[in-house]
Amino acid sequence: MKKQEYTIRQRIITLYVVVFGFIAILASSYSWQIYSLENKLVALENFHDFFDNVLELRRYEKNLLFDVGSDNLKDILFYLGNIEEEANKLYPDIEQVVGKEKFANFRSNLASYKSIFEPGRSLVKLDAEAVRYHGKAMVDFSRDLLTLKQARIRKGLKLILYSFIGLTAGFFFFILLVFQLQAKSVIGRLAFVQQATKDLLQGKFMPIIDNAIKNDEVSNLILAFNKMGTEIEIKQEQLVQSRKLAAIGTFSSGIAHELNNPLNNISLSADALHVEYDELSAEEAKEIINDIILQTERASEVVKDLLDFCRDKTPTSSRLNIKNVIRATIKLIANQLRLNAIWLEDYIPDNLPLVVGDHQKLQQVFLNLFVNAIQVMPEGGLIHLDAKLEPEGYLRIDVNDTGIGIPPEKIEDIFDPFYTTKPVGQGTGLGLSIVYGIVKKHGGYIEVNSKINIGTTFSIFLPIKTENDPEEKP
């Protein structure tokens, strides 16, 4: 099932939309809260005026009761009118703060208080206790109203402050979490690509498995990397195969000589059998036929070794005896060594630990080294082979020649593709590059030690097998 596309660009745009959406909602919310707070402050100001009117009413009430000043009744009636008018105007806000029941009690006290000072009523029979009782009740109510309103405003201010801090902090941590998850997904997968690239440089390629739920730019990068790695492996295999054919061309004269000898013997034996057939005894004829069969098997063995080497088989890893690999390689170049007057000394022990690798590819490694050694000793020489176990868990195989040597400043370049110190027509510059790539892919490494006019030693280090490694296949 194809994954849905959800690119990093889309995620960033989505994140921007969410952030700006939150800012817009937060700004709208705070605009409404500021507007609401403004209305509450206006209501508080009205409640202050309401409270002041009640206090003024009580002041003129006391003046009237203690007969201080004049026109007290007129002032009382004036403030009673103001209080009643404000109560009627502010009753929705008042009921919201103190409740309907308390406001109804206030109205009752206001009506009773007002009835005492009705026009035409004698002030001589004024009930002072009733005046004080209802007046005090109105003062207490207006004071409680003001106190409750102030408390509600303080609570509203705290709510605005805490909600701003809480929402902003919560949103910040939410964005931080989303960013961390997205960054972890992207950076983590990029780290895999980085490590896989380093492994690819070391000759090890393992396709990256992308577990992302949706495809993004990193998914496309991983897909491209996997495709590139696969193409590199295919080209590497093609290069190895081409190098095999080039190697065959290099020692073709030796192969021709190796085939020519048994074919000549077969021809001579067949001719003798044909000419002297009537004169030969049954035993002599049988001996000639056996010789023909033996020479045919010898030629067949040469062709078989050549085909085994050239065959493009699927790479497989198994436990290998490195001496067997080298022996099979020596058989391919035995005649080439004789034709070039090169003596090969094989001092590789039989009881070495096994290594893990592909038989054909490791054979290619040693064949390339042998061909290089033959080419740098045109007047003949010596190839010395040795191997030993290294303490780091590697098997070291030394291939030493007595050729012209490599200048020290050129040693670090010899494994570069197409780099060669040989004359034109004697090398492609790919042999040692292929050797380096195969050894690296096997988890090993190469060291080179060379002295001018004395010779060169290539030391191949291959990891020895572990208990979990596959067994060698016949």
C-alpha cells in the first residue's frame, strides 16, 4: 500500500497555520476579556456612585434627626430619587452580583424608607428607629454590592493573567513537543542515511528501512539512497566481472599453453592409435585410450577452473579456508607464472582459522594481486605467500613480490579507481580498486609496505569466523 504524501514543507505550513490560528484565537479572546473588563469597571464606577448616594442619604438623614441644618428633607427626597433611579437602571448588574433575593430585600427597605418621608406626612411622628434600620440596611447592601463587585473584578483580572500564562505556556510546550517529535523523526532518519553513507564508503551497503507513516522529503532521500546503493552494487559486480575477463586476457597465453599440452598429447595418442591400430595389442590400445582420457580430464579441469572463476554467481557468505581459496587461484595462473619465470612460495599454514566471505570474490582479490605481481616482474622474480592470526581477531595474508616497488608518495593513491603506475596498455587502474572494495565489504582492510627495487607486500586482513556465521557450502 502506497504511503500518503506529507512533506516537511506541508508540516511547516501546518505548524505556521496552527501558531497563527492560536495567536488569532488568543487575541480575540483577550480582546473580548478586555472589553468585558471595561464594562465591569464602568459598572463598578456606577456602583460607587450608587454607594455614595446611599451615604449622602444617610448623612442628610442624621442631620434631619439631630435637627442640624435646613432643607434636609428636600435633600433626602432628592437622593432617594437618585437611588431609586440608579437601582432601576443597574438592576441587571446588581442582580448578577448579589442575586435577586438580596436585591428584592434592598428594594423593600428602600420602599419602606421612602414611605416614611412621603410628602404631607408629619415629621413630628417620625419613627427614628425605622429610619435608622432601613437606612443601615441600604448602606450594608450597597457596601456589600461594591465589595462583591471589586472581588469579581479582581478574580477576572487573575483569570486573565493566569489564563494568558497557562494557555501560552501550554501552547509553547505543545509546539515544542510537536517540533521535537517531527525533528526526532527527520533527524533520526537522516542519521541513518548519514551512517549508511559512511558504510557505503567502506564498501558495505544495507538498504535503509523507512518506517515513517507518511512519505516526506527524507523518505524520498532514503528511496534515492537505496536505489543508488543498489546501482553501485550492480555496477561493482559488473566491474568485478569485467575485471575477471581482463584478468583472463592477461594470462590467456598461460591458459592456452595449459590447454595445448593435453590437446597435443591427445592428438598424438589418437594418431598413434589410428596408424598402428592393427598392430597394437588390446592392452596397448587400452593404454593409449586411457592416456587420451587422462589428457581429456586434464584439459577439462583447466576449462572447469576457468568457468568457475568467470561464472557470475550470486554472492554468498560462508566459512572459508583461505588456503583453499588461494590454491584455486594459483591453479589459474600456474602456467603464467612459468612463462614469466616467476617462482611462487606458498608458506600458508594448513591449520589457520576459517574466515567468512564469498569464495569467488576472495579469489578475485588474490588473482588481482598475483596479476599485479606478475606485471611488475617482467624479468621474472619471486612471489612469497604467508598468513598468520592477528590478536585483533583478523587473519593476515601477506602477498610479497620482488618487483620494482611503489614510491612512498604514490602508495595512498594506488587504490583509487583508474590510477595506475604501469605503462599504457598494461593496466586499467581498476584491479587494486576492486581488491580494496571487496576486502572492505568483507569487513577487512589492507596494508601496503613497499621499497623501491626491493619489492612490495600487500597485507590482507580478514575477520575470522564466529559461531553464528554460516558454514562453507561445497
